[in-house]
Amino acid sequence: MIPVDEARQRILGGVNRLAAEQVAISEAAGRVLAQSVVSRITKPPHPVSAMDGYAVRAADVAAVPATLDVVGEAPAGGSYDKALEPGQAVRIFTGGPVPNGADTIIIQENTTRDSAVVTVQKSAAEGTYVRRKGLDFAEGDAGPQAGCLLGPREIGLIAAMNVPWLKVTRRPRIAILGTGDEIVMPGEPLGLNQIVSSNSLSLAAIARDAGAEPINLGIAPDNEDALRSMVSGAKRADMLVVTGGMSVGEHDLVRKVLADEGLDLDFWKIAMRPGKPLAFGVLGDTPMLGFPGNPVSTMVCGHLFLRACIGKMLGLPPDDGEETATLGADLGANDERQDYMRASLDRDAQGHLVATPFNRQDSSMLATLALSSCLIIRPPHAEPARSGDLVSVIRL
């Protein structure tokens, strides 16, 4: 068995960032930038008003009250095209361009209006409520950088920079193959000794949530020819994930078939719980992850390793996702395997994170996993831990 950190390092060393493709900005949310963005425009392109009021010369309102002639208006989307003369004011609205000659804005609350004359009751220094040209950004300024995951904030900024098309990393194609005569898909009749498949669907959900495109190859029976035929579907994928069939049982044929097909196996077995029978190798040019058949083991391995692989393929910066929390219950000493314990994650009265492990940690129990909001990480040979101790957690 190899340690978890070494397994992660070897797995990530076997995957590479994928090529870029161009998409419209309207389709770019949730994608990862492959090329940094540069603004095509200046915003604002000229000085604009930050408030509704009057554009004036600061010198004209140094002494108040000051009476000025209202000679025009500058709404958002419009402008006053003449230069402002001494003793004049222009009615202006938020976002309206500040006329030439004006250098400050008097908010309308500090004025009284009588027909074409406005009286300023409170003075304002030069530049008050004026948004200077390029206050937000200038043409040529850097926007979101390559490796950035595009969310609503980034999309809004890029759109404002007048960039309609983006280079993003292609979505990884993750082929998922379930195995075993005993496995049937949800909704199908259950025969004697058969169980409903959850692994393929949960892994597809993890892949999709991480930014990949899952390809469900189906469930392969315990038959060499059928396995070989279904494995061939991975040739169009960027990674193959196989669930079940990686142990040494006499009916577990997956390792044999993959070896016959040319699998270069890097390792098999890892010092973690749940997830000991984890395998990694390369099938032709396609990286392969072999996950255990137990549903919780598969989900934990998918969260720890499949997500990390997809992140690297997309060009995202490495992130192990670990946080520190206070332990909410006592734990005994750990053995030689790194333990990932299902737990709830809450905040105490002081706002500190508290992780409380569930009593039952059986790797077949999906119900507790569905209730879990984090995994508590217990290093190999960890000493007993007491409620109130600090522990590392990974959110689910």
C-alpha cells in the first residue's frame, strides 16, 4: 500500500491539461479560462456623474448660496455638447457624461430649482461625485487570467470589457464503467442477489459538478469478451474510471482484461479508509482510475482523486480543499491507514467550525454519506483525539 499523498502525486502526474476551444461569452459560465482577458475598451470612456444633480464649476459654488443658470441636461445615454461657462449649470443624472468645463457634481438634495435657475445650498470640492475616465478599467488593462473559473462576477467584468469570445479549456470527457453481474440500473427489476447501481451515477455527478463531461459506458457483466468490448468505449475519453472488479476475487476480471488490453498499472492498493483497493494506470494514452465497489469508498475516492484530475485537466490551480475545524466528539487511535470519516459540519456560538463524526462509518452505508457535509481526515497512526481538538476536514 502507498500513502495517500504519494498516490495523489502519481495520479496527477499522469494527467495533463487539455486543449483550448473558443466559446461565446454567453456559454462561458462554469468554464475555465485558457487565455487571459484584456479589456478592449475604457470604462467609463469619459468622466460621468455618480449621482443625480447638477454639473457645475467648483469655483462657482465656493460661496453659497450660489445661483446658476440651468442651460441643459445630460442624462445617461445622452450628453450636453457645449462647454460649461461660468455661472452655468447642467442638470445631470447618474451615469450622464460630465460636460466640458464642469468639474464637480452638486447632488439634487443640496439645491432648489426655480424654472431655469438653480440655487446651490451646499458647496462641493472639485471632483465630488465625478467618476473619472477609466475609473473602472482602461483599454489594455488585464481582466480575468488563464486558469480562472468563470462565475457571474468574472462574466460580468469580461462583458463590460467588450470581449464577446473566450478561449476556455475543453471539458474533460470521463468514461465511467460499472462492473459486475450483480449490478442493475435504478428502476430495473431486482433479481436474487442483485443490487442497484449507484456508483456510476454518483461518479457522473461528481464529474459533471467538477466541470467534466461524463460518458456512461454502462455496466459490464463478469464476462471477458463483454468487458473488453465495453472498455473499448474509453478510447474517445480523456480518462477511464472503473468501479468494482479491482480486488483479487476469482470473479473480478477487470484487472485481467485491462492488462490484456495493455494497461500499464502504476499502483494498486492505497493506505486509506475507505478506498483501499484503488488502482491507477494508463490504458494506451488514457489514464485509468479503478475505484472500489463499495459505494462510500467510490464516492470518497471520486471526491479526492477524480475531482483533482479534472481540475488539472482544466488548468485549475491545485487545491486539496482542506480546512481546520474543532472536533465534536472523541475519536480513538487510528491504524496504519489514513481515515476519511463522514461527519456533520456546523458552527458553534462563536462561529467556529465544528466537525462531528457519525457513529457508523461502514463503507456500504450511503445514508450517512448523504447526511455528511465533510470528511474528517485522520492521519495514519493518529493518537486518540478528544472533543475540542483541532482536525483537518474536507467539505463535501
